[in-house]
Amino acid sequence: MPKVADTFYQSPEWAAARRAQPNKWCAVCASTKRLILDHKVERKDGGADLDPLNLEWLCQPCHNRKTAEARAKRARGGR
């Protein structure tokens, strides 16, 4: 099944959160390349949409790893 983009990530509120979030480097490995603003606690797991304390920059490889781990945990029935 193809991935469908969540419209939340095209919202003006998300764009403002991205602009306002300091420290434009990966919170895991300190890379400054291919950064993604990520929810520390994923929205699917009850994380706050726009709380700056729930947001951190991750490079794409660290983001992909974190997302895969969260998906696997949900699949096992955990949060």
C-alpha cells in the first residue's frame, strides 16, 4: 500500500514549528545533512503535535532508524 502524506506536515503551524526549532543538527549523531524535524514521541503514540519539547532534528538515517523501531514496538503491542 503506498504511503500517503499526512496533511499536518504541510500545515502553516508545522512550517512555523520548523522555523522556530533551534539547533539545526541531528540530536543523535550531530550531522547537519538531510535533517528532518521529528516528534520524540510519535503523534501516533500520543506525542504532542507542536510542543517544542517533543520536537528534535534528526538526520534522515537516524530518523529512519527511530521510526522503524517505533513501528516495530507498536506492532508488538507496545507504545
